[in-house]
Amino acid sequence: MKIGEGVEWAVHLCGVLGVVPDGHTLPAARLAEFHELPPDYLAKHLQALSRAGIVKANRGVNGGYRLAKAAANITLLDITLAIEGSEPAFRCTEIRQQGPCAAAPAACKHHCLIAKAFLDAETQWRRSLASVTVADIITTATSESFDRERRRTFQSWMNGAVK
């Protein structure tokens, strides 16, 4: 399974948006600037996040983005599904019903061990992503990744970026 870079970007963006002060927004151009991301590609992901109800866009001169709900109510699974779609990673094609020794459809009422293993793994993967919220990411990032100078630089950038 390969998760596109857009998921990583979207999680980071939601982390930044999660600390935007109430009543304010962050313009898409400033979000792109924060991680030096291509603005057009970023816009596509912001639209997907907006359609999923994860971010909210405000239009106009003071327009920008903010989280549509509390960071504690947005999971990594929510973001992943918004960007990648909800299609399962593994899709059983019932290959055992093909070829010279094909099984009859009646013999294939249950998933084979191969399909079961992949589907169980995906269920566990989804549960794991659903257990981590944007609030968790923010808490960890600020406590482990931000020394005093980086925190001061971030706050200065944020103060100049929000609308």
C-alpha cells in the first residue's frame, strides 16, 4: 500500500490550522508557504478536506482556511480518507473461481485466508489511524519538536499570517 504525499501534507496543514486562533483564518498561499508546497497542488487537497468537512474556507479579502471542527474531533483516518478516498487498499477479485481448478461460487461464500488476512490488516490500520487526532499531533509536535526558538519563530510567522 502506498499513501500519497498529499496525506502527509494534509495532516501537517491540519496541524497548522489547528492552532489558528478562534475567529481567524489562514490564507492558502500562507499555508503553501509554511512547508514550501506547490500552491496549485495544495489547493486540490484543501478542496478535498473542505468537501470532507475537515476544513472550512472563508472567501473574500480576509478569506482563508480554518478547521471546520475541533482538532480533537479530526482523526488521521478522516484526513486519509478525504485525500485518498474510501476505497479499500485490498479488493478481492475471487481469483479462486478462475482457471482449470476453479472453485464453484457456492464454495466461495466466505473470504479465503488471503483475503481475510488483508482485510483484517486494513481494519487494524484504519483503527490505528482513527485513534490519533490532529490534537494529538499538535500536542506531540509542540512538546517534542519545538524548542523555545522554533516556538517563537512559529508564533511570529503565525501572527503575520492569520487573517
